[in-house]
Amino acid sequence: MAGVNKSMCIVLIAAVLVLVVAVAPRTEAAISCSTVVSYLNQCLPYVSNKGPLGSCCSGVKGLYGAAQTTEDRQSVCNCLESLAGSYTDVDMNKVAGLPGQCDVDIPYKISPSTNCTKVN
């Protein structure tokens, strides 16, 4: 069970990169943690130094497209923040480099200490 939570954390940290870039409004509810995990699960081997980038970028771009509203982006950020500080086996340099690797442009550095209230 701890392995599942650890995997979720690693994946969620990678999701920070998509928080503030989408601007088109939506009327749907905010993105759930399980949705974030489903988009970014394929990034886990890369950000934990256990595999190549592989198909991670398709998940990153999918979440980027799904995080349309401020509420969505803050929801993703809060999910990441709730788990990020608990795990140490994530290569934060790789996490921070995901936007460039995946051709996604975001205006902040990816970090577990991102202030989610400032994400818009």
C-alpha cells in the first residue's frame, strides 16, 4: 500500500508543470488526484531514475490540456503538495526539466514548495 502512495506522489510532483498554463474556462469540477495520477503515471520511471522519458510527455500534455481553469490548476497543485514532501526518491531536477522535455511552457519553476494559492 505504501508503494502505491509513493508512486502517486512521484507522479503528482511531475504534474506541477501543467498548473498555470491553460487559460480557457470550463464549467466542469476541478481535477481530482486520481485524474492527475492517471495522466502522469507513465512519468514515474523517469522522475525516479528507473527508466527513460518514454511516453511521459503524452501524459504531461494531456494534463496540461485538461487543467483549463484556475480551480483545476489549484486542485492539481494541492494534490501534489499533499504528497510531495513525504518522499525523497524523486529527482527534482528531472521533474523541473519536464516542461522543456515535453515542449510545455510554464512561467514558474516546478517545486514541491509551489504556493498553490498563487496558481491561476
